[in-house]
Amino acid sequence: MGDRPFFIAKRTWLKVWLSQRGITTSSDEQLTRTTYVNRNSFSFFKLIRDMTDCPKRNLSPGGSTGGEGALLGIRGSILGIGTDVGGSIRIPATYNGIYGLRPSYNRIPHNGTPSLPDGQGMMPAVMGPMSATIDGLKVFVKAMMDANPWDRDPLTPRIPWNEGKYLLEDHGKGERLCFGMMWDDGVCKPQPPILRAMEETKQALLAAGHEGKSSESFGILIRG
């Protein structure tokens, strides 16, 4: 297996759709063959690293969509597309201070994307946008839904963009929501920095007027 990269050369439906609308992609990403990892560590990265004066050589952009996350983090791009099975959009977004969206399965057409072998249905990957702003995520998803992707990819659900749902009109337009937080699963306890971030998030939500309730289900589930 090793860390030798493979290159995505196949023209996916998404790439064709982008090119038909005059959108130029700046680069194609590479993934390690062990794609289920939350970091990017290729042997040729060392060559690039040694040729640059980077003071933070022990840090990682996360993964596996770490290249996209790093590019967006330095504002080298305004919008990127990642794939996610167990955090490959969410982890780089967190590490690089950007925004990422992991949609529901098949919400974004996956046709032709060789991120996982065909027929691998136990842990399906999803495609989603990554951007320096929340507005960038909305622009991408709305544009995709307005293109009726279900006409090209039969696995994509026929659910058009709904502005009312986006604005949470059925939930008081988001003025007062109830959030749930699972601190751990009773087996793996998060590291202290993660717990601190979760606590800060909880306090920020409560300070903004949102609701929090407690539930002792499994003894670990806290809502609020």
C-alpha cells in the first residue's frame, strides 16, 4: 500500500458540470491508498517541505481532504469539494479554520468519483463543499440542486433546493433551537482540547438564547 499517491484522472459528472458552466478547477487532489486516515502524509511532501521555510513542520492540515483544507485555509481558493466517510471534510475544516459540509448520502451526485471502490456500500463516501465562508457552502449546494443532478445520477434523491427550509421557517427561523451534544460514547473519551471546544460551543449556544435540556440516556448524552 504505502504512501504513494494515486491521481484522479477520470472525468466525473461533477467536473463535467463545472466545466460546462465555465468554472475552472485549480487542481486535482491526490489521496493516499490508505484513504481512511485523518491526516495527509505523502513521501513527496517532505521534498516540498524541505524546499520551503515553514516554521510549523510538525502540524497537519488534517485529512483526508487535507490539501483542499490547506489551500482554502491560506485563501488560495474560494471553494473546494471534498469526500467524507468518517470525517475527511469535517477534520480539515476544523484544522484549517474554514467551513465544511458533509451532506446526507448521495445528496451531492457521486457518479464517476473513484474515491471508493464500486459496490462498497457498507461505508459509503459522500461529497460536500468546503469554503472559507458559510455563504460559499450555500452557493455550491443550491447550484447543484438547481442543476437537477438526479437526471444524471439515479442515486441522487429528487429533492430540489428549498429556501424556506434553509431559513428554518418551520423552526422560528432559528431564533431558538435545541441542540444535542454527546460528550463521549462511553468507550473513547475526547482529548482535553476537544472537550474544551465542546464546552465553549455549548456556552456560546446558551448565551445566544438557544435551549438546552439534559438527558441521561446511556449516562453520557447531554443536550444543551
